[in-house]
Amino acid sequence: MEKDLKEYITPPVLLVLFLLGISVMIVSPVLNMVILGAILAYAIRPLARKITSKIKIKSISIFLAVILVMIPLVILIAYVISVISGVLSEVLIVNPTGFNLNLDTIINQMINNLPADVSSSIDAATIKSSLSTFITDIGNVILDYIVSLASKLLSISVDLFILFASIYYFIRDGDKCYNFVESFIPRESKDFFTRTVNSVKDVLKSIFYGHFLTSLIIGIIAAIGYSLLGYSQGVFLGVITGIFQLIPVFGPWPIYWTLAIVDLLSGNYVRVVIVLLFGFFLSLSDMYIRPALSSHYADIHPLILLIGFLAGPLVYGIVGFILGPLILGITYAVLDNFRIELNKSKGE
């Protein structure tokens, strides 16, 4: 055993391990952006190739593809943060008195729309106090987080630059990177390596097409529908619907049921019926769109995605909403392929 170890632990190997350790330490602050860039590069590469077939200049084609995909995503995130921070600052800082008056009006209106025997037993002041405290506490937590993001503007700018650069270079030189890694794989393990890479590709396609693209479509439909129904923040509601659509178990129903309940308590019975019908249409659309987009790729268990979406942000921040499920999905693909390989070796 000692002899075998001495054969493998040679000065060149020790030097490589040392340099790899130092490199990981250097890259670790932006490693999440590099990994995300590599994954997004795989998703954007088909678009870049289509543009290359028209423009013929590879660097410009890749740059345009990255801009076409990433700039709308950055604008969308900035829009959501802007709307949330604007509403919270208005409620908590600029005009808290007006918020309390509006809350009083809304609660009183809701109570008045209830049956007399029910409304007479409700203490409006207690409800208003509890609801106001709850909203204020939640609002302060969210606002503090947004302010902390603003204070890290330089760090966020560096992260975005690393992300864009990673996407660009992985699209341009991804094949070279793959060949470089493959050159280290022993000949007897190359088949396993190739199958694992193909499994990872299927998982990524399943997540991108079956979940992210489905959420984008549902979010756009929801934004248009809510705006036509007269909700003041229809686009924002559509974005939130798209985000909920990403999370297994949830989908669009929390948004349209919340709107329906608010309309019901406010006495807007016609819009209650319409928004529920529209919400059911969104849910049925999900049942059709998702299988149509991802039926040819790997089927990822919803629990894996759920854990990824909920735990990812705890580790990577906002980026974790994307990175969490992707990393867990890739890990699942690698382990599943490794399990198949072990069963084959036992059979032999």
C-alpha cells in the first residue's frame, strides 16, 4: 500500500495539488459566477451559433447572444428590486401615516362586505394592528437586504463582469475546455465520462426548457393578463408568478388565489371570477407547456428542484435561485450515471 502511494504521490503531483489548492482559494470568491457562467454558456451557445451563421464573425456573434439573453435578465432583476424597494420605502419611510389610513380603509371595507353576524364579531383594530406590525417587520427585513445590496455595488459589478466574461469565453472556448478535461480521463473510463457528460446535458436541457422557459412563458402570459384585468402592478405580478412557477409545488396559484381573495373581500365579485378562470388557464397551460418542452430530456424529481430553489439562495444569495437547482440537477445526473456504471461492473 505504501509503495502504491509513493508511486502516485510524486513531486510533480504534489506541485499540481498545491497549485490547484492555491488556485481554488483565489477563485473561490467568484467561483459561483464562474460555475453559473459555464452553465448559462451551454444554454446560450445554440443562439450564438445561429447568429454566427448569419454574421460569420464568431466573437461578435457570441457577444450579441450574451447581450440578448443577459441584459433582459439583469433589467428584470433590477425592475423587481426597484418596485419592491419603492413600495417598501413609501410604506415604511416616506408616508407611513398614509399606509395606515389605507390599511384601515381596506380592512373596514373587507369587514363591511362580510355577513353581519360575522363582521360584528371581528375586532378591526386588533386585525389592523397585527397586520401592520407583520407588514412592517417583513418590509424592514426586505428593505435592509436591498440596502445591503446597494452597499455592495462594487462587488456586484465585479460579479456581473466575471459572469459575462465567463459566459463569453465558455461559449467561445468551451470545446477546448472539454477536450482539456477529457485528456486526463483514462482510456478505460472514457465511455463512462462521455455518458456522464451526455446525462448532464439532458438534465440541463430539462431544467432550462422544462422549467426556466416554461416559467418565462407563464410569467409573460400572467403579466399581460393581470395588466388587462386592471391590477396596478400587472407586470410585477407577472414576474412574481414566473418566479413561483419555477418552484415545484407552488406554480402560479398563490398569486391568482391571493388576488381573488382580495377582490372578494373588496366586493369586486366580477373580477374574482375572471381572475380565477385566468389562473386556472395558467395552471392548465403549465401542464401542457412543460411536458411539450422537456419530454425528450431527463426527468428531474421535483424534490431535487425544490431543495435547490429554497437552499440555493442561502448559500449563493440571489444567484442561488438559478445555481442551486442546476448544481443539484447535475449532481443527480452524475450519481445516477455512476450507479449505472457500478451495476454494469458488478454484472460483468
